Amino acid sequence: MSADRLISSGGPWEAVIGYSRATVAGEYVHVSGSTATVDGKLQFEGDAYGQTKVALEQVIAGALAQAGHSLADVVRTRVYLANAEDMDAVGKAHGEIFGEIRPAATMLAGIQFINPAMLVEIEVDSWKRSE
């Protein structure tokens, strides 16, 4: 198991704002709010389902992998939506990934994102027992 450490995405705002993409704390990994932004470009503009899949399968899974974790280790998700109407599309994407894993989950709507084209932002916490 990795020692406590900080994981960076290399994004320009991490140093300016003072945060990490993820933090490893013992057996836990806490991933900061993640959107469907890849290489500085928002993916699937106007598509909440597509943004959810990218945020989870690329951005979050990538951060977890750097800590030796995977989406299968996720024990909590927090999903923030710009529009309540996107709940079903986002829930479908979330369920495709976590249907068998069944982490504790929260979903909130009515969030105003810095980039108005962002429809969803997701945080996760994962846990893996020491081997």
C-alpha cells in the first residue's frame, strides 16, 4: 500500500488554489471534484451522461490508479449537477459503473459551475485494506 501522498493531475489550478486531484491517506484515497475536462478541454458538451462517464472512467479512475486503487474500491460518491433534469442520465452512467459496487452516494442539483458548459462534477472516496 502506498504511503500518504498527494496526487496531481498537472492542472494549472492545483497550485494556484492549493489542492490535489487526490490525496492518499493510509488505506483511503480521496479524489477531488472531477469533471469531464481532459487535456484542458471539456468533453461531451451538452451531454450529462457522456460527461459523467468521462469524469468517472478517465479522470477519477486515472487518479485512483496512481494510488493503486480502482473504481471497484470506491466506497462513497458525491455527484453535483447543474440541472436536476439530468438526474436520470447521470444516474444511468453512475449505475453502469457502480451497480455491483454500490457505494454510499449523494446527488445534488442546482450547482453553478465555473464553466457553465459543465453539467456534472463528481468526488469519490475509496478504501482498500492493507495487504
